[in-house]
Amino acid sequence: MTFDLNKHVARLLMDEPFFAALSRSIEKKASTELPTAGVRINPDSATFEMIYNPSFFEGLSDSHKAGVLKHEFYHLVFEHVTGRLPEEGMSKLWNIATDLSINTHLQGELPDMCCMPGVGPFEDMPHGQSAERYFKTLQKKQECKEDESESGDGEQGKESGEGDGAGEQFDSHDGWSEVGPDIKQIARERIKDSIRKAAEEASKSNNWGSVSSECRREIMKKLETHVDWKKVMRYFVKTSQRANKASTMKRINRRYPYIHPGRKTSRTASIAISIDQSGSVSDEMLAAFYAELNKLSSIAEFTVIPFDDRVFEEKIFVWKKGETRKRERVLYGGTDFDPPTDYVNKHNFDGHIVLTDLCAPKPKASKCQRMWMTDSYHARHPYFETNERVIAISAEE
């Protein structure tokens, strides 16, 4: 009777909540066209599927079966199939590098044929490196081997592991680059959603199985939505602009030419920038924020409002259109978001941007659109929940 992997997956992943949840979204198909197993994108459905050789799986112990399953799923988690191909494209060295980066997390869980850092032809390679790092190391080793061959010294052995079972990839990576970019993007978004749901399920149960804390951090980081905060700020400022109309004889009235004066429309934005003066707002974040305001001052005028537990009106200044300013911290103190909100509501601004660490109670409602700018940590762990936009500033950009 042919081995059916689908009948065994639930049992094999019983102690692996994250991989069990992820497995449910990946179709598994038996095939004798490949010697072991592999994951690929189905070009017709734009979904990921796992192909496996029944004879290969039937000959494995249960622990090795589970290890191979996790190995294949890690390829999807770490985006080896979609987003991390080197400039050179798919190659045998890249395939081996991705296996090494995965197998460092699966020591003792895989068949002996698998590439393993510190073992066989890879005994000089440390554990815990990325696929890119292993790839560079393999490239250097290959270059050295080619140089030795050209000088007549390369016939002594096969240091890269070619021809040695311990140096070969054990699973199939065929078809990774054979689908179009549109299909690949659809599949990528679908598997990302499946990984997110699996991570949420594992987090709620507080049980990730054998997934290490390092892998968890990498998984959660990949699931973050990366937003260009500078583009968001520029969009916020532009959409906060309102039209100011004035009569002028220089512009011809289209409906009543030369009878009534025309109307000239100019667009200006009245934007309030409330800057939290508490010490937990880093100088690096403040510097990055000011640098972007210098650029945005070409299209708008800002009123900068320093605050901590109150607004310091004597420190408020207008950042006029076209001005360039250096970052400045004028105070240190606690944080209360109500005082700057009251000030902005009273003075009829078009938009309100708050630079803060979000470490204070939820403020009252704003009469104009309000956006919060903070660092990546506090964007993920805000003190209060809000439906308003919260954007993380990267001081490294």
C-alpha cells in the first residue's frame, strides 16, 4: 500500500502547534518524479504545495518524517522560495545554503544525508547563520577550489562535498524560479497570511513547539507591515491642505469673462506638530523627524507645539514654509496627550501629527485628523488602542 503523508501529518506534528497550523494550508501531493520531497508554487492555483516521494517517507522514522516536514515549511517561512534569491538567481550553492540555514535549527531531527553545519564537508561552518552568509562562504570555497584546479592542485579531493551524500541537498528545489512574478506575488501573500494565522494560534496557546525564540523573532519580524513613514507623512500633509479662494482681476472668470473678477485658488496646510518632550523619546528619532520636516516645509507651514504633561505655549513656534531648522529638545518631563489636543482643537488646525513614545493614557478626540509617530517598539506595543494611524519612524533611513 502506498504511503499517504496526509494521513500521518496530524500525528507527526502533534507537539508542533505552529507547524501543524501552517501545514493545514499547504496541499501535499505524492509523486515519484523526485527522490525525496520539496515545496513549490503551483502555477495554476498560485498556492504553495509540498511534493513528496511515498517510498522515501515510508522508510523514515517518525522523528525524521516530522523533521523533513518542518524543513520544507521553514523554506516557506524564510521566503527561500519567493523573496530571497541572490542576484545570480537559482543555483546549487544557493540551494545548499538555504538547507544549511534551516538545518541548523533541526539538529538530530533529519536523515544523515542532509546538509548540516559542522558536519562532513561543512565541518568548518558555524551554526546559526543566514542563507546569505552560508552562500557567501560556499562561493569562496568554490572559488578557492577552482583556483587550485587551475594551478594543478585541485584533484586531491572534493572539499565542497560534491559526490558526497553529506554535501548534497536532500530535498528538491526544482521549480522555484519557473513561475511568473505575478503568480509568485499572489502565492507569497497567501503563504504570509497562513504564517500569520499559524503564529497567532501558537501565540494564543503560548506553545510554539520546537520553534526557537530566535526563529520566533524572525517570523514575527517578517510578518510586520513595513511602511515608508516619510511617504505617509507627506501624504498626510498634502491631504490636510484646504483651498483658500481669493478674487483677482488677473485671472479671467470663465463664466463671466471681463465682467466679474476671477477666483484664484491656493492650497495651504495648517499642520500642528506636537512633540513629546519626555526623555523616552530618543534624540535619534527626533533628529530623523526634524530632517523630514525640513523637506516637507517646502509644501506646508507647521506650528510646533512642545508638550509633556502640559503645553508650553511660550515655546511654540511657527515653522514657516521653506525654512530649515535643527532638531531641538526644549524640555524633559511626563506625558499627557490631552493638553496638546485641546490646543489644536481650539486653534482650528487642518491636521495634527504627534511625535511620542505613546506611553500615556488615551487622549480625548481630535477635531482634525490626527496621526501618531513613534519608534518601531512602541508602534507594536502602544499604551492605548486607537483607530488613528500609528506610524513607526526608522532613524536609520
